Amino acid sequence: MAEKGTISINTENIFPIIKKFLYSDNEIFLRELVSNAVDATQKIKKLASIGEFNGELGDLKIKVAVDKDAKTITISDAGIGMSAEEIKKYINQIAFSGAKEFLEKYKEKTDTKEIIGQFGLGFYSAFMVAEQVEVISKNYKDEPAARWICDGSTEFEITDSDKAERGTDIVLHVSEESAEFLDNFKIKQILEKYGKFLPIEIEFDGNVINNPNPIWTKSPSELTDEDYLKFYKELYPFGEDPLFWIHLNVDYPFNLTGVLYFPKIKKDFQLNREKIQLYSRQVFITDDVKNVVPEFLQLLHGVIDSPDIPLNVSRSYLQADGNVKKINSHITKKVADKLSELYKNDRKAFEEKWESIGLFVKYGIISDDKFYDRAKDFTLLRNIDNQFFTFDEYKEKVKPNQTDKNETTVYLYANDKAKQDAYIESAKKREYDILLLDDVLDGHFINALESKLEKVTFKRVDSETLDKLIDKDIKIESVLTEDEKTKAEGIFKEFAGTNMVQIEALPTDELPVSIVLPEFMRRWKDMQAISGQAGMFGDMPLGLTIVSQGMLSGNDLTKFIQRSVETLQ
Ligand code: ADP
């Protein structure tokens, strides 16, 4: 018996979305079809568990096979299956989502998380690669099996089939243009990419390619540190062990699970924004999470799984999406809570990890005001003697000795311990404390802190002479006379090709003068160096660059000046 008919399409809402599929990666067809097979398998398991199906469940593995000669890709499951009537209902009416109906029907008994498809058109992505698609299916009620075939037009044909086992085979007759998919290696790659953690076993080429029970689906209480570390290796086989991790598990007001790992961040870290993997009900969606996770959190590694992140919508929509915003602030809060807990539980260990944690926290503070509020009590400042202070502790420590006439406390810092050694020594003689701020982000971090910490200003230890730095009335004896100083300044201005140079006396025996750049100018340069852009001072005269970069520094510089002064005399 054969029946012919016309597929009814609710074009208004479907075509724009199908187009979206068509314009994005073709390989998504496999994700969609395997997801359908997973859904069908979850459904039969569900029916068995609530006593609506009493037969043998049997082997529930989903099998994918490529037949190069026949030019087909077949996806087979032993799921719920479909009768001819059901195929007509679920497959033909593409605007009608069987998944939605199933959810309605079993609302009370099932967990929505278990059902992937909700759009009602995943199946049709098959036509992105196939010129003809067959559905051969037998349902769990043991009704006669059926075979449906369609060439992507609105015409279809449905006939009886002799399929004996429960379940569905989707046979794709791959089109000439998509012949690249008739390749075992390619299909394996796609399966591993999207299906690595699907909840039902997927067999390809004789092997199961997935881990159906990844740790984020389990309760933290069932898991040991080893489990987390093992999973990290599964995600990033070549990664160094992470420092710690956060297990996310939210049911309300949105659904979110996942494990985020805190990596060891190197001083010269490269921003790697492709580390966190986004899943929806264990189906891989993307590792480009920039619209879902705040920028500084993208330094984290791991997995987020949320069915509440809309997947097939534009970026601007995503950014405005309420759930995405809530997820963002939830993750930010969780990360801050974890850091705060680590800080409180073992400050020593926290300090030891500060090199990694610090970069992350600084990035957070620079880019997210809310994060600053959460982090301000555990953010640490480190001085050149390797002592750590919270903001409050540090203020208390240096306030008595480093507050200027305007009641502003000056935080002195060095960003190159070796080159600035003479300045550091001379500041120490005056019992000033010096912070070490030599991370790539510190220029921005200092700017952020100046706008947040009240009555605090940062000055690099060599940016002006110490009495000026703290703006106190201290008389300094210079080894150079006023006359010599003026001459030296003249030489330097010519050498550097700018009037920005000042020569100042230093209160130290070893270094009679210092060449200084105003603090603001230094900072510009430092920040430019990380952003790599040629900015305001990009074309600074060579001489000045040499001096400010310390190619002539300390003793050499001193000698150079003295020699120059002598020549003049
Ligand atoms: P969605 O999965 O988003 O509901 P699809 O277009 O992918 O939409 O599929 C439509 C419907 O067809 C599904 O909801 C399901 O009822 C049915 N279906 C698709 N594939 C299978 C399958 N392998 N086994 C059983 N039913 C299926």
C-alpha cells in the first residue's frame, strides 16, 4: 500500500529558522538527527520506567554508519519509533513539534531536561546534505512499520516496511555537493564534537564515542577531586592541572549545570576565549561563549550546560536575553564566592596561588563593577618584599607615612624590580612601602583602583623624585649644583628630542640625579605595550624611548650625565 500526500508547512515561523540552519554549518544535521535519536531513546526509557512500556528495552545504543558506495549515512536508534500515522503527524508537519506534544502529555512525569528538540525542525536539517531522506520506523506499540521518503520538496511518499525491530533508521542519500560527509573520519570528528557527552551511547565504526554520564550531570557529593581532575583531562588532554573548580547546579529561576575550572594562568597569558564549552542537555553547542559569559570569566575552562540559553538566535538577542544575563551574574557570583571561601579558609594557600588568581581577579575588577564589589575584600596587593595585603590592610599600613598634604595616600609601585632597584632602595631608606605591580594588566588595574579606592593615588617609584611623589616638604641635597643640573637637563632634552625630560635630584648617595617621565606618560606607555597599539606616544622620539625604557639606567645613566656635564665644563 502506498499513500501520497502534501506536507503542510507553517511557513511564517519556520522558513526563517530553516534558513538559519542553511547558512550556518552544514555539519549540524548530524547533531540534530542524533539528538532526535537520543530523544526517542529517552522517551522509551521514560515509558518503561513509568510502566507504559513493558517490553524488552534491549540494546539502546544509537548507531551511525557511513556507506560510501551507496552514498548514505544512516542513523539508527531503538527508541520510541513511529507508525505511518505518527510519521505523518510528526515529520510532515514540520512546524509541529512532537517534542512539545510529548512534553505537554507527560508534563508531570518527565523532566524537560531530557528532551532536546523543541523547535520542531531539527529533522529537516537533513536536507542540507541529503537529496533524499528515508525514515524507516517501527513504534513501541508494535504497529506496522513504515517507510517514508522525501526529496526535500513538499512531496513525500509513505509505504509499509518490513522493519522488525522497534526504533527508527534515518537514511540520508547524500547529495553530490555534500559528498565530503561520506567519510568515516569526518563523521567521527563531527560526532565527537557534538556528541562527546550525549546521554545515550553512540556507536560509530564499532566504538562508543561518548561518555554518557559526564560529571556535571552528577551531584558534587558523589564526586572526588580525582573525578574532577580526570574530567579536566578528558576535556583538555594537554592541559596542565587546574588550581580549583566550581560545580554549578541551578534549577531555579533558570536551569544551569556545569563545572568551571580555574586554570593556572601564566604571566604572559594569551586570552584564550575558546575554552569553555557550552552544552544544551549534553549536546555540544559551541565553544565560542563570548555572548554568554562575561569576558573575564572566559579565562576559566570547563563546561556549562543550560537548556535555557536560546540557541538559534542572533547575538544581539542573546546579549539582551534575560536568562543569559541571569546566568552571567550567577556565574560571577559563584566564582567570587569560591574565591572568597578559598581566601577565608586558607589565606596562605590563596597567596601562593595569587599569581594566577590575581590576573583573573584584576581582569574582573577592570571589566566588571559588580565583580569589584564582590572581590574587594579578598583582592591582594603584593609589595616588593613579597608580603600580601588586602586593600584595607594596605591602606592602614601606608597611610601614616605616605599621605600627602591633600590627604591622599600615595601608593608607590615598581613594575620592574631590577631596573628600578636604585629608586626602590632610596624609597626604602625613607621607609616607604613599594608595591610590585608588574603584571600585564597592572596598568589598567591601577587605573581601575584609582577610580574605586578613595583618596588613593598610585605613583611609580621612579616617576618623580620621592619628595614630590609624596608631596612632602623634604629638603634634598643634590650632589649636582643647580648649574650642573641645568646643563644636564639641556643635554638630555637634546638627546631625547623633547622637553618632557626633567632632571631631579634623588635622596641617595648612589644616584645623584634621575631622569623622570611624568607618571601619566609612563602609564600610557605601559598600557600601550599590552594593547599593542600605537597610541598617543607611539611616535615618541627615540632618545626618550631609550631612556624611559631604561636602556640607560642606574649607574650607566649617572656616568653618562657626569661625563656629559664634564665635557661641557
Ligand atoms: P524536534 O525534535 O525539535 O521536535 P524534529 O523536526 O527534529 O523536531 O522532529 C520532529 C518530531 O519527529 C520529533 O519531535 C519526534 O516526535 C519525531 N522524530 C524525529 N526523529 C525521531 C526518531 N528518531 N524517533 C522517533 N521520533 C522521531
